[in-house]
Amino acid sequence: MMSSILQRLIAALNKFWFSYFARQHTLFPLIPLPIAGAFITGLCLSLLFAACTANNLNNTTASSANNSNQTKASVVKFGYQKSAILIKSKGILEKRLQPEGVSVEWIEFPAGPQLLEAMNVGSIDFGHTGESPPIFAQAAGASLTYIAGIASNPAGQAIVVPPDSPIKTVTDLKGKKVAFQKGSSAHYMLLQVLEKFGLQYSDIQPIYLPPADARAALVKGSLDAWVIWDPFYAAAQKAINARVLIDGREVNKQGGYYLASRKFATENPETIKAILEEIKTLEEWSDKHRDEVAAILSPALGIDLETMKIATQRRKFGVVPIDSNLIALQQKVADKFYELKLIPKQIDVKEAMLSPEQYAAFSPKI
């Protein structure tokens, strides 16, 4: 098509110049008319092609520059839960990312499911949850990806009951109202505990409540038991004298995950690398300075120091890389939720993973 357009353009130019020189032949008595016309036509086309080529190069350069500007995020929208407010309180990400022209925006959530809902709609870029929220999010079609694992903390989660409750064993939960955040790590712990003691999910009355509402309902006597994690767990022990029925150490409890929207993860590997390096450094420091961690978190969370020390002392710190073992554990979680029809479809967690090369680009040596 381009060839025919050029042919018509050349023919028109030749006709024009032949007519022009025929009228003005006295000005060019020594130049044959066809040669003069061809020369001018060629010159015009050369200028035309040069202009088009330069314009295309300019457009390409401008487009590349625009794409480059759009690829690297200038703000990281970091979703967090109160249990991990230390990274915000220390201000380490701001110090690390500011020289690179990247700022940090912090957004708090009561639990993992709400955090990942926000990630799915683009309200946050990065955050962490327990093992269960990513399963529900993936089943709902969320575009997220696993970035790194969080060290398992089985002692930091438990099923608690009021101090005067007649419930003495897990089997006593049959027919009882048990509260927990749906789709949270507490949800999966409950499933593991019920299975271990020969109960079905249908044997209890599940009550889906976020931590603050569940605590209030337990105090009022509207609930029989509550599945919860630290620091809410430690606060329930100290403030309302909740009795521990069982904690996570009696089941094979895995840790949580740092996650990001797939778009952010693929476009900002250097920023993610910096974030993970700072998290790893903070985790190593926290493991050796537990009382200092409690002192920082106590006023930030509005929890008294002694309660905060309980939660901090039993916590395991650390970041772990995504590997085949973690993927297998996470698939087991997904299969259990599907088996109980708690998610609408069976999922393959590998579809929410990055390639080994992508992980190698930003994962710190652990």
C-alpha cells in the first residue's frame, strides 16, 4: 500500500515540475525538462523522508521516556496491620528510598483480607498477611503475587475462651459460637485444630468478626471462643483474663507472606529489593532487642508494656525466600479451603508466583 502511495506522489510531482519548467524554460535553458523535474522530485522526497524519519525517532524517544517514567513508582503504598507497625515506627523505608526519589505512604488495616482487597483495587502496592488471605484473594481473581515468606510464629496465635467458660477441651467447641476473621490465618488455624481433634467445620458455629468486634463480643458473653493472633491475643490474656484453650504450637503452623500487586512487582524490582533488605535487617535487629521492640510498639499500639513484652518474647522473627516447600504448604492451605467449599473454585498457587529469575533479582540472601 505504501508503495502505491509513493508512486502516485512521485507521478504527481513529476507532472507538476514538468509543467512548471515548461512554462519557465527560459530560466533553465541548459537543463532538459525531465532531468530537472526528476531532480526536484527526488530532492523533495528526500526531505520528506528525512522529516518523517526524524519525527518517528522523536516520537519513539518520547514514548520510551514516558514508559520509563511510568514504570518506576515514585510512591510505595504500604499496607500494614498493627502487629507489624514496627517497620513504620522506625522509619527505615523512608530513609532507604528517599535518595532514590521514592516516598512511602502507610495505610492501616484490621486484618489481612481487608488489606488484600485494597491491593486488588490498586489502593496499596505492598503488604503482608497470614497464609490464608492470599488464597481467598486469588480465588476471587485478585492480581497479586507472593514476594517473600514470614517466619512461622505458632506460639503467637491461639483459641481463647472467657475465664469462667465451661469449655475445657477442643472437643467442647462442638455446637459453640467461635469467632475469627474470615479468610485470615486464624481461620486456617481453626481448621487445623478441628481436624486434629476429630471435629468437622460444620460442628461449630463460625462467627466472622474482625479482632476489635470479636473481643467486645467475647466480653459481652455473645461468643464461646475466639481465634486470634498477637498482639490482640496477649491483650486478651492480660486485659480480660482470657483463658487459652490451645495455641498454634499444637498444629503445623506456617508463617505469612509479603505480597505485592503483580504490576508493582514486575515494574519495581529494585524498590522491592530495597524493601526486603530493610525488612530483613529489621527482623535481625528485633530478634536481638525484644525489650526495645516492645517499648516502641507499646505506645504505638496503645497496649501496656508488659502485655507487649509477652507478645514480643514469644514471636519468631525472620524473612524466608519463596521456594518449593513454601509453595507446597500454601497449596495445601488452598486445597483445604476448597475442600470445605469456603472458596468458589480450586486454585493453583503457582499462578500467583513469580519466576525464579524474578525472585533472584530482588530476594536478599537469607
